[in-house]
Amino acid sequence: NQYETTSDIMPTKKIDAVVIGAGLGGMYALQRLRGMNLSVIGIESGGDVGGVWYWNRYPGARCDLMSIDYCYSFSKEIEEEWSWTEQYAAQPEILAYLNFVADKLDLRKDFNFNTRVVSAKYNEARKTWIVTTDKGDFYEAKYCVMATGPLSVPKDPEFPGTEDFEGEIIFAGKWPHKKVNFEGKRVGVVGTGSTGIQIVPVVAEEAQELVVFQRTPSFTLPMRNMELDDEYLSEVRRNYEGLRDAARNSPLGGMRPRTTRPFFSLPRKQREDIMEDAWKRGGLSFLGAFSDLLTNPEANEQVAEFVRNKISQVVENPDTAERLKPQGYPIFARRACLDTNYYETFNKSHVRLADCLTDPIEGLTKNGVKTRNREYDLDVLICATGYDGLTGAMLAFDVEGKDGRKLKDKWENGARSYMGMVIEGFPNMFMICGANGPAALANIFTINEQNVDWFCDCISHMHRNNYSAFECTESAENEWMSNVASLAEKTLISKAKTWYVGANIDGKPKGLTLYTDGFQNYRAFCSKVAEDGYTGITFE
Ligand code: N01
């Protein structure tokens, strides 16, 4: 009996489902499961709802997907009552939106905040998950939903000497809940991914000196953010259903112009005009400009070179401009960043670029950052050094499936799953935005809603048929993984050293653990699985 082996503690609560995480996936999962008359408890380590938007309060934090896309579509009422103020919403507005949704649906009453899951173990005899927390809670649930997020575990601080540094170290992903004052301060930012690129121009406005420690330069495109007016918002509201439908049937899960024209099918002049236009329009316009940017290396290189030339046009110091230019990997293979005045910031006399490719960081000293060749005296060091993406949060606690099999052992050589949602050997468990799904390559709201709707349908199917457990088969998982791998071969996305391929974490298995064939095809596959009676899934 389960309870004898776990001392004499009895479950504090028996429930139908436990949802781990109160980010935008966990919030929707809790709402949907409650709506099916299931008893649900949510567990969240943060103090409130919001997930990444709860933690990432760094200056300049903003979503690089359009706000009209980057929100829930399941409730007409929410759609009608909420109005976005900007094309690309800033973190405070996104968090306010998520709080608005939480209030509206009264979600908080079923979430335990400031509580961390310690273990989730499947009990085969009872066909339930036993979930324990650092508060000593002990839940027994039929279903375990991992809404743990693809980017919720910051990469460990890796510089020796952090304890010697007498200034302040701040991690972008764990930003203090109060305004940090940079006035009169010498500030360093390590990391030039999406996060660093958003922080740099804003901190440069305030800091006395700013040093940007760049190892791999990123391609960044102008965001060209703007305020949304009432006329535009009314138009969107009138067409919302159609727009949402288009988003669900698009590769990025968002409204984006698409084209079927390959780069070299057009004469040179026309290609150049299209690139100029994409640069002027900003955002991810390039992705909708040519159909083969992610598959044809020559086409990709032409666009990359166009962007490099723009860097030279903006950055006045030719040496800095050269160092800011990404080389040696395709544009869009790392996540394309969208910025506001990033390159322009390097024209300010108090902003310096420290090139860590030629002069790597060796560690921290009492006074600041020591690179191989020199020392930078700093008052504050901001680490925008990234995340243990896709698998970090799932492996941050003890997950044990059938036969006492640990997830960390199953994933020793890389994450495996079926559709990025279910895992062989881990019955009655669902992941939202899990590894080997389209997470990171499409709008996370669209993926979340699709994932949650899919597994709620699966649960309804179980209840209709009086099943008590489901599991995906080894062969379905193997087939899915082969499909993910062969699709990855066809795109340039696997050709850069990024968190997408686990390259940013020492010792992490390498390889692209993302589905790269577009959200619409992913969704169609998952729907077909359900329509065909849940192929690849066994029920008992
Ligand atoms: O992290 P990253 P991020 N010395 O891993 C550098 C999402 N996001 O937080 O590439 C020097 O991309 C590292 O250098 P290198 C989005 O999906 C979305 O910026 O390893 N540098 C790199 O430059 C994104 O992809 C939004 O050579 C070191 C940087 O740190 C994901 O989050 C906004 C170093 C890490 O870049 C992650 O982005 C922000 C070292 N020792 C983020 N170690 C939206 O708008 C690391 N680096 C929705």
C-alpha cells in the first residue's frame, strides 16, 4: 500500500488533477479541467500567476509577438473586455492581463503559491500520481499536468568569483520586484540574446557607464512598436474569430503575412525592395517575405548580409559594427530578436561593447568582471545568460513513472515524447509546451490552448469509456521522435549553437528537440491522432 511505504502520512488531498505551474498554460489548464467538473489543485513556486511574466520584470521586457495574438482565445468575454495599448505589449501590461484573467475566472483560489513541487511519482497499482511539495503537502491525483514552462529555469551562474564581487548581481529571469536604480552606476550586461537586447537600450538611458558583454552576436530586427488606436482595435474585434482561426492554421500560431515565393524566384531589384520594405515594416516581416529562408542557405545568407549592412549603416564606430555582426550561422537559426534602438545604443559615448569571443570572461573579482585581457569595474552586473530550456523545469524535481523509472534517466540522452505532450512510461501525465513540440517556434498562447484542449478531449474520451489510465506506446514515441529528427534535418534551425539544441548548457544532450514543421501541421497531426481513436495511445 502506497501510504505504508511513504511513512504514515496520508494524502492531504485526493483530487482529479494536479497542475504544476501558474503561467499561461497552467492557468488555462486549471480553468478547463475545473470546467469538466474535475477537482483540481494548482501548484506554483512564484507568489502569483503569470509564469515568465511574473519573474521577468527586467527593464525593457516586452513580448516580441503582436499583443492581439499573444493572448487567450477561449473566452469571448475576455477578448471583449481587454484592450491592448501597444502592438507589442510590455511585461507590466502582459502581467496585468494575466491578473485580469485570473480575477475574472477566480483562478487563484485553486492555486497554492510560493510552493514548489518536490516530487511527482506514479503509483501503478492505484493509477494515480502522488505529488509532494516543499510545504509538506501530499496530493494524490489521477492526472498530472506539467505546465512547468519551456523557459523557467535560468541557467546556473557560471562565473567563478561571484561571491567576491562587491557590487550587485541581478538575473534577468529573477528580477527584483522593485525598481532598480542605475543612475550614476557602472553597469555590465552579460548576454545578447532576446533578453539582453531588450535590456541594453533601456539601462543605457540611466546608467553612467554600460558595458555589454557579447559572446555570440544575435541578429536583431527593428520592432517598430506603436500604440494601437481604437479604430484598429475595433476592426480586430470585428474580425477576431477569423483572425484567430487564421492564427491556428499558420506556422507561427499568429497572424503573419505568408508567401510561397522563394527568394531566388525574384529578380535582384525586387528582392532588395522586399528586404528594404521588411526592414521598414519591422517585426518578423522577413519571415513572411520569402518562403525558403529557413531551408535555403544561399537565400538565408543574402538576408543575413542585408541585415549586416544595416548594422554598418547604424553603428558609427566601424570596429564595433563589425563585432556586432553575426557570422557563421544562419539568420533565424537563433531566435530572431526584435529591438528598439539596440544598435543605435552603441553610438552613445558611455556604452561599450566587450567582445567575449576575442576576450572571454574569466570570472568576477571584488571590483567587477575580469576578462582574459582586462578588468571592467562595475557596480551592477546583469546576467541575461539564458535558460535551461525545454527540459530544465521538468528535471528540476523528481519525476518517476511506471516501474520506478525516473524521467531524468529516460531523458539521459535527450528528451523524448509523443507530440511534446505525453511520454511513454509516464501514464496519465500531460506536458504543456513540452520538448519535441513546437514550443519556442510558435505563439505559446496558441500552443497552450491547443495542448490543453487536446488533453481535455483525451480525458473526456477516457471518462466516456470508463478508462482509468492512458499511456503512449514506445513505437508511437519512437516514430514521433524520428519525424522530429528528420524535419530538423531539413531546416537551418538546428545549425546554430542555441538553447534550442541544448548548446548553452554544459553536459546537456545536444540536438534539436523542437517540432519544426509549423504549428498548423503539428495541430493537424494531433487532431488526427484523436480523430483516429487516439493512435499511439493505449487505455486501460
Ligand atoms: O537567452 P539566450 P535569453 N559569457 O540563451 C550569453 C525567450 N525570450 O534569455 O550565445 C558570455 O538566447 C549567450 O552567449 P552564447 C526567447 O525564446 C522571449 O536572451 O552562449 N556570454 C547569449 O548571448 C529566447 O530565445 C522574449 O555565446 C554568455 C545569452 O547569454 C529565450 O527567451 C524576450 C555566457 C543568452 O541568450 C532565451 O533568451 C526574452 C558567458 N559565460 C526572451 N553565458 C520575448 O520577447 C551565456 N552567455 C517573448
